[in-house]
Amino acid sequence: MTRRKREINDYTAQDIQVLGGREAVRRRPGMYIGSTDQRGLHHLIYEIAYNSIDEAMAGCCDKIVVIINKDNSVSVTDNGRGIPVDIHPTTKVSALETVMTVLHAGAKFGGKTYVVSGGLHGVGASVVNALSEWCNVDVRLDGKVHHQEYKRGVPQGPVQVIGDADDTGTTTIFHPDPEIFGEISYDFDTVSERLREMAYLNKGVEISIRDEAKDAERTFYFEGGITGFIRHLNRNRIVRHSVPIYISKAVNSTQVEVAMQYNDGFNESAFSFANCVNTVDGGTHMTGFRSALTRVLNDFAKKNKFIKEDDPNLTGDDVREGLTAIISVKLAEPQFEGQTKGKLGNIEMKSHVETAVNEGLALFLEEHPDDAKKIIEKCVTAARAREAARKARDLIIRKSGLETGTLPGRLADCSERDPEQCELFLVEGPSAGGSAKEGRNRRFQAILPLRGKILNVEKAPMDKMLANAEIRTMITALGTNIDDEFDLSRLRYHRVILMTDADVDGSHIRTLLLTFFFRHMLELISQGHLYIAQPPLYRIKNSDGVKWVYSDQEKDETLKNTTARKTEIQRYKGLGEMTAEQLWETTMNPATRTILKVSIEDAAKADDIFEILMGGEVPPRKAFIQAHALTANLDI
């Protein structure tokens, strides 16, 4: 039979690629660590640190040291039991090599070695190894130091004994692979904040980080655990009761810890963790907490006549206004939604947390009547403001066309109707709005000029916020509504771009807008729809042509490298000083512009920064600005 040449449409078994664990990780690293940018780099550190934290949760480790070396390698050392080095019965190589090279291999399965554990469930160390240019592991065990080296996940020889040891533990040092990550750069503050969280969630464990290149070092140790975490988050806020509420309850092999404290703010700052993993999207443990919180406070308020029997109950929004809370659960078999563990799915955790909060919060309220009164008064005030806000929201619906689809008059909409193709520029001032309207691509770019500085929502109750004309206009233009009624599927533009002047006032307006989106349209940020435009600060023209410059430092570098004698320098105080053509060329043309996507790597840190910058306390804001004025990074 004559063999025919394979046609392009042929699809047979030989087309199916079977990738081994290492190859799969290197081919699709984002599936395992989320991304290959700086966030992914940080994730490598966290994964190795999680292994040490597992030892701490097992009661076998109380000290962890992370070092960022000058060559961009990272070492993580603990004083735990040490990874076993004896031969594994299935893989026929050492347990150390098995853990470091085989996906889904580790002591986290079966519940014998670790009752609870974090990380990527048996793929963390092997993923880090596969994505590292090189990796070395030293295990201090049975009085010896056992050593093995790897290159891009491949062992370079068997485990060897290289010396004596007078303690136990593991040191892992790895260098992320430039072929995977490109530029290798760590943010010391970001990594420090995550390690601080780990220390809060594991009281009595000392965690240190040192950056050799930056000569920076921090050590975290908290006897108070998550109670200290609450104090840290509320340190720049006025609290309603001085001592945080702490609840702890063990149910079989599950441990529930909750700490909470009310402040005079208007926003909820609640963060949940499962086995020390930050479940940024909540889950069953958060659902159980919120359900119990609402029930207990309503029961107490009715019982003690703070609200009448025939009055409506306090809602979830009422009891969560001004609340800072940490919900931490440790369980044997966590079920997470998504590889990076954004949401906990264990059904039983809802009832476990509900039971713990029902008992613990009710007891606290009975034993602390003065604090209980302050809390209930805060909730009742929130309920009254909520009713006023409801009326204001109804007014928005009637007057701004949310139901009829009527768009704001000053919005210059685009002709494209596919939201994925559309982008909305929120532009500072009518003058810049005019240039943007003239210079835009009308097919897919919409322009909404904003008049002056919008309200600082960090210090405003809901009814006052919804009474603000600029905020109402933005809500109407985007089409999503806000808070609990936010509906991302109704977003009319999948790229929302903040375009403000490249000066101090522009930065302030941008921060006000970011605060609004973070507090009331968080999903817009978390799903990657919010961006920041980068308009130039200078136009430098000489015989070599025109160069657009975006900072004073870049201007100085440009002038230093300019050979032309006659050079014209024009500084733009505002977007309105640019012609429509210049604004299009520098800031709006997708082919030539630079825009920054707004993201949140650490929600607790972002919450803290917004409170510092936009809250009511001046000294923390002054200190923050003095410390970060020259190194501010808007990619929060």
C-alpha cells in the first residue's frame, strides 16, 4: 500500500505530545506559579518557604531564614527535621531527589508527616527546581550534611555527604532561570510583607529576610499571632475597642483562628488564609465567618434592645463596615479552586468557622459590654447610612439612566460595541478631554473628562460618595454598578485607562481614582481591566529629531547624551497643553504608547497603603511620603 504524504489537516496519535513533569513546568510555567514576571519570581521564594512553614505547623521548626544573594540566587534555611535522604521505595532514588524532581511527590499526602500543609501540594519544590538555572539542597540530618545539585531540574549526581552537622534542617538555594524569567529582580518590601504574614499566622516562629545587594534585613516574630496582625493593620486607624477579639477552636484535626477589631472607617478589611496560603478570593471559611458575624451581632442587638424587635435586622454590609478581620484555618485536606489557590472550597469549613465564631464572639460580647455597645452602635450607624445610601442609589438609577441605558452627556463614546475591543479613558480636566476626544480613534476609544478632584472615598460614607457627581458619572459610564451589586459582565469597556497630568496634582487625582476602584470595584482590578496611561513630561527637539521624555531623570540622561548644539525643551504642565496629534502619538496610540496594568499582589499591603495615603491620620502619611517619594511604584 502506498504511503501518502501527511496532509496539514491530518490529526493522529503521533501529534500528541507527552511532556514529563520537568518539561511540562518549563513549557507552561504560568500554570504552576501564575506568571513569569516579578510576581512569579516571588512565588518561587514563597514555595520553598512554605515547605519550612509546613515544618513549623507540624511543631518541628521555629526559625526560618531567607537570603537574597548578590547574584540573584535565593537561599531558604530552616531548623526543621530535614528532608529524608533514604531511598524511596517507588522511585528507587533518594527521598530528597524524589521531592525535588517528581511532581506531586512529598510528605503532604496521606496526613502522616504533615496533618496540615501549604504550598502547591507536592509540586512546589520540584516546580522551583525545574524553573531554576541551578539549585542546591543541603540537608542536615543524623549528624551529617547531605548535599545534591541540580541544573534546570536535572540532578547532577547522587546525594553526597559533605560534612558533619550538629543540628537538623534544610537549606535550599536556587537561581531562577533567565531563560524563563528574563530580568531577575526582587522587591524586598513585597517579599518581606509576605513573610511578615507567615510569621503572624504562625506565632512563635522567627522568620528573617536579608537582601545582600541592598544591605537590608528584617526579622519577624509574633507571640500574639493574628492578634498582632490586626493591630498592625489598624495601626493608622482609630479603633472602636482597644483589644482585638480573638477566637480559637479546634475541631478534630482542623484549627480555626479568627481575630477582629472595628475602626472608625467605612470599609471592610477582611483577609482569609488556609494553611497560611492567602485565599484572596475567600471561600467557605470566609462565608462561615460572615454568616456567624451577622447572626451573633443581630441576636445581641435584639436581646439588649439596641434595635427593636420589629426593626429590620442589621445586614452583612452593616456589620462589616469598619471591620478589620483575619480568618485563618488549618486543615488536613484543603480543596482550592485554581492552581494558585485563590479560594477555599471545603464545604465543612463553613460550619466549622460558623461554630467557632458563634461561640467565641457571643462570649466576648457578654464579657465586654462596653466594647459590645461600641460595636453595635457602629453597626446601627452603618445601617442608617446604608438606608440613606440606598435612597441615593435609587436616585442614581432614576437620574443617570442605569436602567434606561442613558449614558452621561459628557461621555464621548466609541462606535465599537464589543467590550473586549473597547477602552475608556478617564481624563483629568475638560481641556485634556477636548484634545483626547479630537485625537482618539473613535472606533474603539471612548473619552470621559473628569471635572477636578473626585471625592476621597476612604473618608466618605456611602451616601456622600454616591452624591458626588463625578463618581455617579463613572459608575454610569462603566455600567457595572458597585460593591455587592457590581457585575463585571456588564462592563462596557475592557480597558479602563486613567489619564492624568504628569505632575503632583495628576498623581493625587490618580490616587483618588485608584482608591475608589480598590474600595468599590475591586474585581475591575483583580481581573486586569484597569490601566494607567503614561504621558510624557518633556518634549526635546533638536537636529536629531523629537524625543518624548517621561521623567526628570530621563531628561537629564537625554541631554547628557545629546550632541546637537541647539536643543528645544518643552515641559508639559498638563495634558491639555498637547495637541490632539501629540496626545495620540505619545499616550493613546496602542502601537506607540506605554500603559501600566494595575494589579494587586498583596491585598493586605494595598489596603494598608490606601489607608495611609487617603485615611484621616496625617503623621503616617507624611512618613510614608518621605520614605517613598523617590521610589514610588504605582503597580499596587
